[in-house]
Amino acid sequence: MGKRRSNNNNNKNNNNGSTSNNSNENGLSYEQQVTNMSIEDEEFEEASNTDEGAASALIGSDKTSADYYFDSYSHFGIHERFDVGFRFLLLTRIPTREMLKDTVRTKTYQNVIYQNTFLFKDKVVLDVGAGTGILSLFCAKAGAKHVYAVECSQMADMAREIVETNKLSDVVTVLKGKIEEIELPVPHVDIIISEWMGYFLLFENMLDTVLYARDKWLINDGIVLPDKASLYLTAIEDAEYKEDKIEFWNSVYGFDMSCIRKQSMMEPLVDTVDQNQIVTNCQLLKTMDISKMTSGDTSFTAPFKLVAERSDYIHALVAYFDVSFTKCHKLMGFSTGPRSRATHWKQTVLYLEDVLTICEGEALVGSLTVAPNKNNPRDVDITLKYTLNGQRSHVSRTQHYKMR
């Protein structure tokens, strides 16, 4: 317990820990249902080889994620290193390869498109944030009449070359620029497809771009893929990791560096959580219907009640998300939860100031407030309120986190 370094690609079939509130009669949680529906049984590769020597100058600068967002996606690698408490974004040689080799992600989109060609046949498709154009290529192969692949970064030039190399230029048109600034050659599209999800679902806030495209170009009965996204919360025991990365700053070779501890506590950690660390049930916080929601719906407050499934300690809350494609012949989608196959999104860990001693059956209650940062809407501000009135712990606290 306390370590999150195990490979949880095989977690799908190991359900000895707690289970989600949303389970079917066979005992499968919703996250397991959508994962099982869309992912074929095969070995999944992890894109773990990174070149840390190519780090960019984000470290020590005043730049926000907005300054680096588009250009970072034109590099061939993105690697997050959580080094002695600071979160450094190192632009190396892989964001694109890491995402393409995230087989849960890419294979799900491929299955959605190839197994539901009736949705794409002779339709005009808009691919928002196309990257290499892989989703556009899938749509072209599925019989789309035409696909407009919009990409803001320098990767658009590579996408155009990829389309030409694969002899699909007559079906796929790559447009370089921001969705909010370009004009499509057509007045309407039948389908919008995008892989817009960020860490914690909403980090980078690309969802607003998808909603803008939907409102401007999608026909009245058009389809957005994926069309549902849900955010979940659970609680974990994580003593060893918290001690190593957070409490370390209280005494560094005899010196008080607790000011750094305060900063590191406010920064959510993106990492892979071992399912055996889960102490409570997993609760649904928010479901977003991408075909109907407005941009304001990305700001919300959701109550939660996490009930302990064993007597243990709680050091952090963990958020993860599911996405669903409900317009398919049958439900398809995937989960980024600790019990599902690992993805590049991993999970988002919110460390608590308190170490909570919780007994089986006791409930940690509270609320989570999420909103885009006012200065940079691609960043996320999170406010956590929690209360535990248990046999061995009586705690009530509010904590603030900034996802940058």
C-alpha cells in the first residue's frame, strides 16, 4: 500500500477492492462495462521511453499552460515528471506518440468509427483538434463524404502530409488554425468528432472549442462524438507517497521548507493509482451531455458521500472520468479509472491536509467545486470541502487546488 507504481493494465479482471455505485446485475461497474464493450482483448503497450534531455523552458518561467498549449502538441513528446514535489512539464519527443500508443484511447475511437459505418457513410465530418489526423483517417476509411481536420499547432503540416501519403486528400482536408478563427468551406457538418479530454477531464478546456464548433456548424440532428463524459471521485490510502513527496518539505536536511509543501499541496498530482489503495466507493460527480450542454456547464459544484469499504486511512481523493459514445449501434466508451486499463490521462490525485482515520461503513461527505481559472480558462481551479465525523476522526476542512 502507498505506492502507485504498479502496472494496472490487468486491473480489469481484478475486482477485490471497492466497486462503483453504478453497477449492473453482473457486478460490473459502469466504467468496466464501457471499457469491455469497446476494447478488444490484446496486449497494450505503454509509451514510456522519453528523452528528458529535451526539456523546454517552462521551468522557472512566468508562462502559463496557455502559452505552451498549442506548441506543446506540435512536439513529438510530452512527459510529466513529479520531481521532489514540483510538477514540471517537459516538452520532449513524444506527446503525439504517447497518445497514439494509448491503445485504450485510439482503439476505442477506431472501433466506434469502423463498427458504426452507418453513422459516417456519405456524411461531412469535422475533426476538432485533429493532431496527426488519425481520427480523420478513420472517418475517411469508414465512408465519410468529406472530413475537415482542424489543427492549430504545427502538427497540421504533418497531418496534411500524412493525408497525402495515404492518398486520402480527396476526402480529408486539413485546416491549420483555431476553430474560433477559421472558416470552413461548407456551411454545415453532420458529425463533429474530437478527442478533447484533458487531465481531470477539463484541464486545457478544449471542450469549449468543441461546443463552439457544434453551435456554429453542426446540423440540427447532427452527432457529437463522444457525446457523454462523466467525472468520478473516490478516496485512497497513500501514506508512503505523500510522506515522500509532500511531507518531505517540512524538514529538508534540517531546514524548514514548508512553504514549498504548501505549494505542492495545491497542485493536483496526475499519476496512476493502484486499485488496491481505494478505500471507499466511487461516486459520480457530474455527467456532461456534449450535444446539449453550454460552456458554462463546465463550472459546477457537486456533493459527494464516500463510504469506507474497509477500516483504513485516507490521504487523498482521486478523480477520474469516463467517456461514452451513445449514438453507436451499442454503447461504447472507455474509463480512465484505477480499475480500468491504464491510459495517458492516468488519474488526478488531490492530497488532503489531514490524515483521516476511517472505519468501515463511515462516510466522508463534502462537495467539489470546479471552474476554469479566470485569468487562463485552460487551467482549472478546484475547491474541496470535506467532513468526517467518525469513531476516530472528527475533521472539517476546505482546501483549494490549482491545476496549471
